Amino acid sequence: QVQLVEFGGGLVQAGGSLRLSCTASRSIFSINVMGWYRQAPGKQRELVSTFTASGSTNYADSVKGRFTISRDNDENTVYLQMNSLKPEDTAVYYCTADWNYVRYWGQGTQVTVSS
């Protein structure tokens, strides 16, 4: 199994920045894909960004150029740097880890962007 612990959510004004972190309970070298999803009130959960074990990254069109996913292998941590935040980025953000054919989810962290 993989346990994921997230930090970094909060309240920020539009145009501001936040950095989310997600620490895994096992080496991220062993995890095929780590990612971030989000779910806004009344909306379906959507993919924000992914980072594969081979080093490839992927972003939703709505966050390209504003969000950056990165990882610290020594700390088994994946980060999501969010810049130029917009009110429509308001959501609960979830970290995920695809390991051994199972997708594990973090507990979620609230990000609120005020206009």
C-alpha cells in the first residue's frame, strides 16, 4: 500500500501562488505515476497534472503555464507549484499514486482563491 500526506492548501488572492506537497510512504521510484487531481463544488473530479516514474509530466490545459509539478526523490515528495491562481482554481486538491495496479489517494487539501 501507499499512504499519501498532503500539505500546502489555503486561502490566497487571485494572482497569488501556493505550493502543495505530497509525501508518499514508499519510495516514489517504485510508483508508476504520481499526480494531482482536483474537485470543485458541484463538479466532477478532474486531472490537474501527473509525473511518471520515467520523468514525463502532463498538465491539464487549464493550468498549463501556471502550474508546475516536480518531485524530490530523497524526500519521496511530489510538489505542485501553483502560480497566477484564479478563482476557478478553487477546489479540493488530491494527490494520487499509481502503484501495483492500484491508484491511491491522499486526504485532499482545500485551495481557495478569492477574487
